[in-house]
Amino acid sequence: MVDPVSPRSLRMPRRQALGALSATAVAAAAGGVLQPLPAFADQPRSPYPKGIEPTELFVVDRSGLTGDEAIMIATLQGLLARPGERRQGPAIYLDLPNGYRLWLDDLTERYGLPARRADDPWGLVDRFADRVAGYVLYRSGGPTINVATTVAGVSRGIAVAEGDEQAAIEHGLRRLADVRDRDDAWAWQTYRGRLRDDLVVEQKADPEVGLFTHQLRDYATMAGAFTFYDGNSEFRKAVVEDLDADAAVIGWGDARQGEHSFVGVSSAAGVATLPGDWAANLACLSGITTRTLRQRAPVRPRTPEPGRHHVAFVVTDGDNVQWMLNDLPTSENWFGSPRRGTFDLGWGVPPSAIDLAPSVLDWYYRNAATGRHQDRFVVGPSGGGYLYPSRYPRDELKLHTTRLARAMERADLGVVQILDFEAFDARGLWENYLRHDQIKGLVYLEYSRYDGLRGRVRWVEDKPVISARSMLWDGLSSPGPGDRDAQCGRHGSDVARRLLGGDAALLEHEPGRSRPRRRQPGAACLRGHAGRPGRDDGRGRPALILTRRRGRRRQRRRSARCRRSTGPPRVPSGGSGPAGPRRTGRRRSPA
């Protein structure tokens, strides 16, 4: 834990009165730090900076690197991708398991990028010596990794561990800074004028809570972003409060007391969170520039029939960019399932992928099922990042939803999932979203638990805000010690079989109707209206929503526990693992 230092005492905050709303500009950072470039001249600036367009790939096998070598190569990745005089150039790509092999093949086959193996890390340093101003020395295995990442980003250096310093000297590098006895507060105070105001990276770098090596450091170095981790401290609060309106935190905070403990603080400051602490290669992937993407048109378009029940399964969440990059496309439990395409299914995705990894989002669109049964994509909570709309300042929320609508237009998305606390009846919040033509409706998820509103629907701007009615999740993950799935109701796999077999009894439970808890279906269910907005003709249309557990990033997925409370849950501490984006915190269920 570093000593709390108020950034407001170091520098006047950038946030000024918004005045006339403009989604086309992001406040300029001081000290010449590079700003995100528009994808095209007629597009608004992206909230997320993009790397230069890659022209060839130097592929490094991550399994052949030590942790310190991976950190060094990640910061070199960022330097190569950093915009400046060059708009194109060679890029480094870390070869990792799961989805990263797909994205590498996609870049070489679809985009025609030549790739060569380069498994000597110091050989790469020599090859690109003209891009490297020197090295930043840090102490291996501790929080100075983040300090070195911050300093490397603003000084055009690479991060080098003290055990590798002699090798750096032998390869002709000079020391730019020694941060072995420095902390995040020092880096913030010393370099505040040269760091971005619209983006920070929150990344664990402490063995007690989790030690990350290459993840996100390429992107942080490319963007020139402050990289830190200080739990849920006053220092963290001061950092997010000093950022621009509707800025972003990419990474993940301390969720041991529930993820609301840090997402709520960021939301109150008008800052969105983009979960991504296991993400890699974003410096390279963001360099692919795409004006727009389009979801594949269904082979057999459908027109809903009035007066009939329409059922829709949706894998909720999807705000997590790293999940898209890691095991979502390859796991047979998810998008890689051989049963995908045998029933209709919606998938939550982050709209930020249109800038952070457009080739990845395009791959999902191109590989979506479009036959008799379809895959469709919707926006994860709660828009351009994970936030609680009821806690977001009013002007910042207007700015956020304006940017969101532009990103959704580019990414061909029309529906937004919302995650919040007892805010369903706050009509003014939803007007911020639904005033935009691109946003066709909202799926409301109560923080604890998702189906707490039992399918209520309201209409705002003649568009539906639909709450989850039930959840389908029990029995969909491997039971572990202390698993209470059996106490949570019917196993989801049994429910799915009965639903797909046409068991109408599972659709009979109406909101407000008493029913024994153990006999409630373990599915997520929405209730819409077949008539005009504001008119209930008594023939509602329940829609089932399959929700993904939000329990996060364990190699062995933990079973969520039943919650009966409506407030923020008190959760056990949880670790993390590279297999996927599962979070500890509020209850979310797996598809």
C-alpha cells in the first residue's frame, strides 16, 4: 500500500464543465503524450488509443521467456506500436494459447501479414535498438514492475529487471531511471504532466494479490498510460477522480470485497472500467483499423408474431475484452461448442473491441451462425465499459452514451446490457441511452441477483427496458469444494434439455407468483410486451436470458453461491488465472 497522495494537490484536474456535448473530442494530454487517433477523418476520436498499423509480425513464444523477459518484450511491443512519425511498421506478437493462436492465424491469412519467429528476446532488442532510448531498472517480483511500466511509456524505454541489467549494458542500452525503491505515488507525482488524462491501467503487481508479467504492459507502454495497483485505497480514488470526464480504467481492481468496491468508486468519478488484466497483444491488435463492421445477416430473417411467446437466450456480460481474446472462441463450453448453431443465442461483447481488437470482433461476426438458428451480438454492461449508470455523474453519462452510440454504429450493435443497483425505475437514466437511434433497447440486470425483478418491463422513448426474469446457470460448471449449486435450484443442464424439448411448464412462472424456490427454473427470463409501448394486452412475451457467471478468472471455475440479498454481496477473496475472464464478486453465471 503506498502513501495516499491527492493528485488534486499535484495538478489541477482536467475535468471542466462539459458545456455543449461533443463526442468527437478527448481532452489533450500534457507533455506531448500521444492521443488516440481517429479511425478515419470522418469518425470521432476513440476513447482508446490505437497502435500503428502492423506491416509484419515478429512472433515470440511466451512459454520460452522468463517472467522478466516477458515484461521486457511487452514494453518493447508497446514502443514499436506507438504512433508518431510512423503510421505503419513491424510489430511484436506474443504467441500464447487459446484464442491468441486464432488471432495470429487470422492476421497472417486474412490480412496478409508476414510472420517470422523471433524467440531470442535480446536479439529483438538489438534489431529495434533505434526505437529504444534505454532501460528502466526495476526489482523483480514486486510492485516496482508497474512503476517501470509507467516510466518506460513516457521515456521510450524498456523495463529491465535488476538481474538482467548486465545484459542490457552489454547490448548497448543506457539506464534511464532506477525505480527499484519507488512506488506508484512517486510515479504519479513525478510524471503526472506527461501521462494520459483519459486512460489509466490498473494491473496487479504484488505477489500477495497476484503478479502479472506481460499482460497489458504492451498497451500501457504504447499509450503512455499510468500503470498502478493500490487496492481500494484513497490514492486509487484520487487517481480516478483526477481523470477526464468519461475516462477509462483498463485492467482490474481489488475484488476481494466485491467488484462493486472499486467499480462503484470509478463510476462516481465518471470513469468506466474495461476488464482486461489478462489481455495481451493489444498494442498490435489495435493497429488494425476498420471503419465499420457488420454482423452477418440471417439467412431466414424473422418477424415476431404478435400474441405469441418468444424465447431468447443471451450470454450476459461481455464487457470483458480479455475473455474475447482468450478462451471464449476455443472452449467447447463457449463459442467453440459443437452445439453452437443448433439453437438461437445472443452473446455480450465490448464495443471497445472495434478499436482495441477489430480483427477479433470481425472474426466472431464472420463465424457466427446464420442459418435456421443464429448467433447475434449485444453490448455488455453497461455500455462503453463496466459502470453503474445510477452512480455516474449526469453530464459524464450523457457523454458516455453519445460515444457509446457511435461505437455501436461502427460495430453494428443495437442492444445494451445494464448492470446496476435498484435503478430499474430511474427513467431518466435510460433516456440517456435510448435517445440515440442506434440503441434499440436495454437488458437490465440487477446486481444481486440478476433476475431480482422477475421480468419487469418498462418503456422509455418507445423502447423497452427489460429485466431478467430467471437465470440458467446451475449445473453448468464443475462442482468444487463447498459447492452450493444443489441448494440454488434445478440444474441448468436439466432445464436446458426440458426447454429445448418443449416443456412449456418452465415458462409458466409469472412475476409475483409464489413458487417454492427449489422448483424455480434455473434460467434467465425476460418479459416483453406484444402490444404497443405502454399497453399490456395480457399476452406477454417472455424471453429467456442465459447468464454467464461473473466469478472471475480461476483456472478451476468456482461455483457461485446463492444470494437472497438485494444489496452488494459480500464475497470471498478469489484469485485469477489466464483461462478466462471469470470474476469473483457479484453473481454471474456461465453459459
